[in-house]
Amino acid sequence: MTSEIINSKDLPKVDPVFGQLSFDNHEQIVFCNDKDTGLKAIIGIHNTVLGPALGGTRMWQYNNEWEALNDVLRLSRGMTFKSAVAGLNLGGGKAVIIGNAKTQKTPELMKKFGEFVHSLSGKYITAEDVGMETSDMDLVRDVTPYVTGISESRGGAGNPSPITAYGVFMGMKAAAKQKYGSDVLEDKRVIVQGIGHVGESLVEHLTNEGAKVVIADINQERLEAVSKKYGATIFTGDNLYGLDADIYAPCALGATVNDATINQLKVDIIAGAANNQLANEVVHGNMLQEKGILYAPDFVVNAGGIINVYAELEGYGKTEIMRKTENIYNTTLEIFNLADSKGITTHAASLEVAKARIETRKKENQQ
Ligand code: NAD
């Protein structure tokens, strides 16, 4: 293919990066391409005021590059606020690799990606996300130290998902305390949508406490295995969102809380692991508030994973990981109280807490 100079009047009217709807003053966006391995990746560094931008790498078959860019912009921004609220000295970043993780992921591609991460000299530190395994991070570790989520045998903190699930469980309990006056989840009917790495572990905590758990997933084999193991009920209807239940835990994909689903939801509480649960943070945050559904903000309750990988950088052990993750209970309650006292949505309250911490640090750094 030859390159040609394009007349600017023929280009799309929206600026490709800085003009994106999801662009929120990101510091740096890095496009990575390698012909030999087929690597096409985008690294998004949203904010590094609190520390290096840490966030996982997602490998996904996006329909087009716009989708991939939009995803990395949204996800990296979310990481900034997640770490800020969790009290970690980390900024927000994320990476996406465009492609099918089952068929296109090779050791060569992962190492090449690691070289791009390395070229940023530690400004971005990677970890696992959807489509990635600990073994992939071990390959990245072969070429750069700027990676977490590596295997325990290589000094890593191990699989973050059970820790994430425990944090979500803590956040859900805080929401129950706020809504019902008690954080006991016994006999509460909880819908867990997505019973993957995090979802299954959440089902375990919930069933141990005596909650009545309904599980939904697109993977029938997993549904049967998890149902058998924990005695959870498999959802068989055709409208999960309209189910009579107390709590909805989105643990699969983002944007499941939207115009269509909010109108159907009968639950009192939403608390789950998925990132970017609200399709539109402002519109859907407000709709939930008006409907009286208490939303435990996703980036507050799903911080267990980042707390776990942060341990690899700071050198703290399991006891401190669990203490920090358990504290999600208190943080969530503080955010509910702030939202109540200011009459704002819980999502807005959590953003306020995060932004205040970043602003304070920015001022300290300038002194
Ligand atoms: P996973 O890939 O192990 O599990 C996702 C599950 O959702 C799979 O079982 C999949 O079959 C199911 N699923 C996909 N589409 C679905 C649909 N339309 N309806 C129902 N089920 C569907 O992922 P995970 O590691 O368990 O993470 C779950 C979510 O939590 C993701 O959004 C992830 O970004 C977020 N998260 C994970 C961690 C972590 O530590 N793993 C940390 C923070 C946030």
C-alpha cells in the first residue's frame, strides 16, 4: 500500500484522539504496531499524579479501531479513580491488544508488547485483564520489569480474582448495611451475572453466608459446574434484568446498566466486579438514584485486584492485601454517606473523593 497526502477537508470531522467522546485529558496514548508478530495495541496513560499508571492489558476482537481506542480511554480513566479511592500511590493506565486471544496470542506477540511497555520506562506498568493469563505476564516479564500479575514462583502475588471477589463482597455488604441497616446477606436473593474468575469466587462467599444466589452466564458448562459446587440456581428465563431479586452483581461485561435495563430492574442494590457498569455515568447514575436503587460504584468495590498487584511493587504480603481489601467496606460506606450529605449520586461522590486526592497530591508535588 502506498501512502498519500490526504486533503484535510476529506478527513472525518471528529478529531481522532483528543476529540474522542471518552477522551478526558489523558496524558499519553501510545499506538503500538509490529508487522512480524501481528501486534496492534494501544496503551492509554490517563493520569500519573499519584504514581506510575498501572492497569491490565485486555486482548479483545474489537469490531474496529475506534472501539479499541474508546475502550482503552474509558478503562485507563477508570484505573486512575480506582487507585485514588483505594488510597494507592498509582496512576491510571490500561492497554488493549486488538485480536482474538484464543487464536492470535503468541509468545512472540506478548514479548513484543512487553518491549513497547518497556519503552515507556515505567510510566506504564501492565497486568492481566480479559484475555490474559498469568503465563502471558511471565512472558512480558522476560523483556521488562514493568509488569505485575506474574506467577508466584517468579515473585508475583498470584491470581487477583479471588481478592477482587472478596472486595466486591465487602462492598456489597456495605451496600446492604446502608439499604437494610444490616450487612448480613443471609436469605438475600442475589443475581450474579458472569461466573468467571471473579464471579465464581463471589458466589462462594455469598453461598457461605446463606444468600440465595441466581447465576447467569453464556457458558453452560460453567453454569452447571458452579451450580453443582455451591448450590446456586441457574437462571433459565429470558429476562435476567426483570428478575425479582434484592441485589444485582454484574460480573461479566460493562454497560449492562443502561436505559433498557434500569427500567426493568427490581433490585435494591447493584454491586459487582465488572468495569464501567453504567453505560453513561451521569444519566444512568441519576436514573438509579431516582429509582431508589443503591449503586456501589464499580471502581470502588472492584479494587481488590489492583490492591493485590500493588503488593508486588510495594512488597507487602497477604495479610496487608486482605486488610486493604476488607477496607473497601468502610470506603464504600463513606462514599454512600458523602452522596447522601451532598444529594449527589454515589458515582459522583466516588469521583469527588478520587479527584480530591489527586488534586491534593498535585499541589504537594508543586511545592
Ligand atoms: P472472566 O473472563 O473470567 O469471566 C467473565 C464471565 O462472564 C465468563 O464466564 C463469561 O462466559 C461471562 N460472560 C460473558 N458475556 C456474558 C454475558 N453477556 N452474559 C453473561 N455472562 C457473560 O472475567 P473476570 O476476571 O471474572 O472479570 C469479570 C469482570 O470483572 C470483567 O468485567 C473484568 O474487567 C472485571 N474485573 C476483574 C478483575 C479481576 O481481578 N479479574 C478486577 C477488576 C475488575
